[in-house]
Amino acid sequence: MTKKLTIALDGPAASGKSTTAKLLAKKLDYIYIDTGAMYRAVALVVLESGMDLTDSAQSVKIAEQSEITLKLIEGNQHTFLNGEDVSDKIRTPQIDVAVSQIASNAHIRKIMVKLQQAMASEGGVVMDGRDIGTVILPDADLKVFMQASIEARAKRRLKDQANHNLTLEEIRKDIERRDHADMSRKESPLKQAADALLLDNSNMTIDQQVEKIIGWTKQL
Ligand code: DC
């Protein structure tokens, strides 16, 4: 395969998108772009500035003034906010809650769409998020919509979480809340693009998922 593809990976929270996307990008020698991290960085800067998250105009202003960049360091994507590596700071339960408000803001989404489309313009990318196949890369070479049962997703998050000590039930409730927020928002709600291939990975290993997607790329 000589042509560098654009691969869009969408799906709900904890559906395994980022782990799969990361490994897929590594195997194909592509760039991995985690768009959720960008919304998380905006939520962080708004929270740190002491602004009310529901103050849409102020949040947009702060987002416009912030520089959000993604860099690959030793094979892992790091998220930088105004020059600071905030990769760990954006993975807390507080940000999990705050980010839904940010992601439903139409103006902030507009800023993100521009940045994300520019990042993918050269091809050779695996981009994961909620609106990649529908809004960011409507002409992606391959679109995959990842799904998994709520039980499987909650168990995965429980295993992943670093030091936050949430129970399985708390994690499950948070995932359900985020699913609802992502799917019911007016702006770019989470949905499967008409031409996306569905990958239900409730009973699949990461390697099986990656192999499945690589198989699809070979059929293009
Ligand atoms: O994938 P994640 O959990 O890190 O995403 C964080 C939040 O950002 C989540 O609430 C959904 C939102 N998001 C979005 O609306 N659009 C994207 N392309 C990526 C994430």
C-alpha cells in the first residue's frame, strides 16, 4: 500500500478507540491524533482560569487564546497547553465531568474542527473522537465506529484508572452520563457515519481489533 490513508475512528467513551488507534498508527507508521485530548485541554484551561464552565463567551475567549498542540514523545502522544505538558492533568474525574460542557460549545468545536482538519491534511493519520467520520474527515478513506457493551467499557476504565479510586458503579454511571451528553448534544452529536464500518469489540482483544481494521484497509 503506497497511499497514506486517513482513518477515522469514532465511538463512545471507553470503547477502546484510543488504545486501538495508537497501536494501529504504530503498525501502519501513521500519526495518531487523539481529538478528545484537545477538548480536555480546553476544559483544563477554563477550569484553571477560574471561569465558570457554563459561561460560553468566556470559555470561547480562553480557547481562542490558548495554544493546544499534540506531540509524539517516545511513541506516546503528549498534549501541550501553552507550552506545558498537561497529558496527566487532563485525565482526572474533574476533567471527565467538565469536558462535556466544553464539547457541546459550538464555537469551541469550530476552533477544534479547523485545527484537527489541518493536522490530518497530509494523510497518514489515525484520528479518534466522536465526530471524525461525520464532521472532521467526511472523506476519510476508512471510517470505523467502535462499540462495546457498557459492562465491558466500565471494566476497562476501572482497570485503566490511575489513582482515582472510583468504584465500578461510579465509573459506569459516569460513562452513561457521557454517552448521553455526547449523543444528545445539538452540535456534532456522536453518531455512526452512514459509511462507517461497525466494530463491536466487547469480546475482542486489542490485537484482534487492530488486525480487523488492518484487514479493512487492505480491502480499500
Ligand atoms: O475521548 P475522550 O473521552 O477523551 O473525549 C473527551 C470529551 O470530548 C468527551 O466528552 C467527548 C468529547 N469529544 C468530542 O465531542 N468530539 C471529539 N472529536 C472528541 C471528543
